Amino acid sequence: MRAVKQAAAAAGFDLCGIAAAVPGEEDARLQEWLARGYHGDMKYMERRKDVRELLPGCKSVIALGVNYYVHAGHDSDPAKPRVSRYAWGEDYHRVLGRMLHDLEARLGEAFPGESFLACCDTKPVLEKAWAERAGIGWVGKNGCLISQQYGSWVFLAVLLTTAALEADAPHPDRCGTCERCLHSCPTDAFVAPKVIDARKCIPYLTIEQWKPIPKDLKTAPWAFGCDVCQDVCPWNRKAKDSGRKEFAPRPGQDHPDLAQWVRMKGPEYRETYGDTALSRPGRRGLARNALAVLREQGLDDETRKLALKDASALVRKQAQL
């Protein structure tokens, strides 16, 4: 519907599509993935729900996307630690949250009497599946939502509504025979196209779980997340700069000082990373990640002592959970 898409563009979204709020095949695929234990410790994945349970009377799902690519490439030095591109700037939950609030207000005026519920990776909704069904992209073999315009450098959100809106056609899969992402994964986390064993995936190991990173899974140079399966994707060759200052890399956030991650105390950590995605694993989580990379690259004596001390504290905390 033109009014919805115009409002989404006015609120700052780059992509917008609409799908009918009816069950699809994605739930069965999710249940099979969960049954195989591929979600690891991400118990919240087990709570994914029918959107009509989240918003009674929900008739439509508005899928939204924001290009977050910035032309600030990583240093070519393979020894330099790296942070996934999505975490270079302000936490996207905060940025998209403001945009969703704006869009909800606009649509509230356009559709009086209708209800809306904003979701941005914080509610039990399968955003990628809805984005594909709403036609703004397709789920690639790397498990990422891929847009023809912006590649896979896209943040997703959905807005549930009781308004009955005209649905867009689902987006066709355009990965073709390409399997570059599957063969480039540093830890062989792909079980099959679009199927990832999170327990071997570097983003899971460095962000979502609290356990020490297994020594047999080499994460260097990735200290937070991983972009390898996106870096090799042909659809990302002509990525467009978003021009959004919120996503631009802050000093040292794309190539962090790992010794600082090990040494930093709570106040410095909160001041430096409190409004970024790097706050997700906590200070000790970052120290653990730093230790894993430094262990592969070699530690000086002082950093080794500090890292091992902090790692021991992390293990003790885990035992209390």
C-alpha cells in the first residue's frame, strides 16, 4: 500500500514490504532446527510465536529494512582484530527503535483505530522470514536476508498491525548456484544451505553464549561477530554507503585494542560501549573474546596474566548461573 511505504520512507527506512499475517513454512523449519540443537544456548529461539498471539487481531506484517553499510573497510593486515560491521557504531536497536516510533506515529494517523506493535530483534518474531514473504529480499544460503539493492548489509524490523493491508509478492531466491559463503566459513558452521549450527558460528561464540570459546574453533581475527559469509557474497560487491552517521565506525571500534578489552574496568566499559552492540556479551565476554584471539596470535606476559585472571572470573560467574 502506497501510504504505508511512503510513511516508512519518511521515517528513514530503505525497504518496506507487506505480508498477510498467516502461518507459513518457516515455523516447521524452525522446529526442525531447534530439535537438532543447532540453537545452542539461545533458549529465546524456542519462544518464537505466531504474530497473532503477540498482537490480537493482527492481519498484516510490515517488514522493514535499513542499509547499514559504510565505506570504511577493514585494514588489510590479517593480524588486526576485527569487529563485525553491524557493531561499528551505535546499537541498531536504538537507531531502528527511534525510526519505528516515528513510523508508528505516522501510521497511527493514517489508520485511526488500528493497533500496531513494533518488533526489532527484541520480540519472538522471525524477521527474516517475514522480510522474504513481504518481498524486500530473500534468505540467502548464508542465512542472511539479501536485498538486490543493498546486499545483506541490512538491519531488519517488523511492524505488526490489525490493519488489513494489500500484501506484496514474496521475493524469489536469487543465490543461484553460488556457494561461496558455505565454503568460506572459518569454523565450518554451515550444515547445509541456509542451515547454520550456531554452536560453531563465530557470532554465537563471541556474542550469544557465555562459555569459554573452544580452543579447536579458531576465531581470530574476529573479536566480536564475523562477516566472512557476507564479505564473499557477490550481492555485496556493489554495496551502497548508507550515509548514516549512527553506523559509522567509532574510533577503535572496528579494529579494537584487545589488551584494552582485557584491562578495562566496568565504568570504562559502560562509558565506551554502553550504547553499542558491543555491550551485548558484557565486559567479561569481551575479555573472553580478546583472550581467544590473543591466544591464537600470541600474548605478552602482562596481558596473559590479566586475560587469564579475567577468564577465571568469567568461569566462576558461569558456575553461579
